[in-house]
Amino acid sequence: MAGFNTRLIHGEKINDNQTGAVNMPVYNSSTYVYPEINGKVRWDYSRSGNPTREYLEKQIASLEHGSNGYAFASGMAAIHAALSIFEPGDHIIIGNQIYGGTYRLIKEYFEVRGIEFTSVDTKVNAEVEAAIQDNTKAIYFEPVTNPLLQVTSVRAIANIAQAHDLLTIVDNTFLTPYLQQPLDLGADIVVHSATKYLGGHSDVIAGLVVTKNETIGKQIYFVQNALGGVLSPENANLVRRGIQTLSIRMDRQQENACKIIDFLNESGQVDTIHYPGIKGTRDYEIASQENDGFGGVLSFELNEDVDATEFVNNLQLIRLAVSLGAVESLAELPYEMSHAELPPEERLAAGITPQLVRLSVGIEDVEDLLGDIQQSLTIATKSNNVQSINRDAI
């Protein structure tokens, strides 16, 4: 098998035409011609299969070392498909720090349709074991949580699941197959919001599912074909193109993230930094064993001398926006943005405080990013604001 970076550039051939095109063409056709009434065709209707989409699906399956890949119209559609293979009366264990959209889907869609869920801290093996019931079918979690970047061992969860004949489902959005391949660690299904690092340019909404074996793959394909939440050929092409530069983008993002962490540590204006790459932590110990890197997202707690709202409002180069994983750097206040729908007591209990800033690091020149952070910290520092007010009063 070719190396990872080579496979980022050159996916599996579809053999769709004889033009010699270097890149996979975008096939916008909704339907395909039968040679005759009983003739066998590879594609017949684009909801069921499309050459452009199939190229991407085969590529992500190869990168994740899976048997089958499936492309959906969004990350949420991909998660929906992965959970739709279960039936009313089934029980699924989920991580207690999963993406808010996933939690909403579970509580307001799947639970009302008879599927049972128990939320646990997947970092604690005993909690996972204790939650297993006679009707438990799977464990679903994120190996790196958002926004506190806490690490769960995929291998440990997969070992528990295999001992009880359960499926392991991993949302690998934050790490991508470049930094972690959960199927090699024992997982059965991997899902991605390809909107993030795989697309990489904030210009596409997409989701991907990869299965370890053909049996599970057929179940996912049934949901994809029956419900029709497929990725368009145009968006499949954008994700394909984004994947080609995944490794060089993530290398730069991780390099920039580490330099930003060094700057924040020396600033005296940050109490805590959350990042799996910080040595001496439990998260680092697990991530260094199971990952090939630590990702391009970090979060940090500004100390009480800094107005967190003023800090994010005064960033100039780093954009104030939700989402992550693109070439541009993005900042957000989870307490006021991504997790605002939770009651304040639940936010605080989860460690999401008003002073917490999440930063998705881009590929800009790091000196420019550091300069932007520094100028915004200066503006947002309360003592500086007081001094300014006093000077204005004189």
C-alpha cells in the first residue's frame, strides 16, 4: 500500500472514463443510461451512487483502513446514519462531552423513537463498564472532547466493547485519519464532520462514515440510499480537493498551536491551557500512544484580569466564529456561543466558564497570530482599561 501522503493525493481509481483527466471529474448527472432493459450498470441514480462521490468514499475508507466509506450532506447526517442502524429498545452508551448537535439529535430524535442512551465519562473505564446493560449495543464517543480537549483511549473503549460484543463508534473529526486511525485501535465505525479538517477551507458542509467491515457497511448504505442525505458531486469534489493538502495543513496548524501555547504560558494572563500535547498530563500520555499528533485546536482560561468578551471582540486577524479545522484561525467563547443553549449551571459543571476561549489555529504566519493575540490581550486587560478611563478623566 502506498504511503499516507501519497494516498492523500491519489485516491483509488474509479475507471469512469478514458479522458486521462488528472482529477476526478464532477458528475452532475442525476441518472445514467442502461445499455438494455436487463443490462447491468454500475450507476443508475445518483442518490444510490455517483462516480465523484464514490471516489471520495473509497479514498476515506483507504485513509481510515476501513472496508467501506459513505459521504453525506453534513456531519450530522453522517452521525444520524451511524446511529440509525440501531432499533427501538436498543441501548447505547455515549460520552458525556459529545458535540451539542449530536446530543440534540439523540435527545430529540432517537430517544423519542425508543432508543435508550446513557451518558458517561468515557475516560473512566469503570463508568463505561457499569453502564453496560443486557440491551446495550454500542459505545459512541469523541476521542478528543470539545472544547476542553480531554482524551479518551480508543483502544481501552474498544477492548471493553469487544468483551461485551458491542460496537465502538468514534467521531474522529478533531484528529482525522492523519493523526489517528480508530479502526486500527479496535473501533468499528468512524464518523467525520468533513466540514472541518478534511474539507479544510470553510467552504463546504459534508459528513463521512467509514466501517470496519462489509456487514456494517451494508447497514450504513441502506440508510444512505433509503433516506437520501447524500453529498452532492460538487461538494464531494471540494472535500476530495481539501484532503489532498490535509497533512501539510495540519502540520502547520499544530506547529502554530504549539508556539501559541508557549506564548500564552509566558503571558501571565492565562490560568489554564487545554491541549493534549502538553507533556506531563494524562491526556498527553494517552494521545502520545494512540495518535500521530495532537491537533490544531486548543482552549484556554483567561485569568480574571482579562475581559474574555473584550478579548475575542478585539481580535483582528483571528475571526470570531464557530466551526474549526480550516486554513484561517477562528476563536469563540463556548460559554456564550457553542454551548449557550445549556443552562449556566450545566455549563459550569462541564468546566465551560465565561473565561474559556477556544482557538482553532490556522496556517497563517504565527508571528501575525501572536501579534493579534497580544494586542487583543492588551485591550482586554481590565487594569489597562481602568488606567485609560483615569487618563480620560484628567
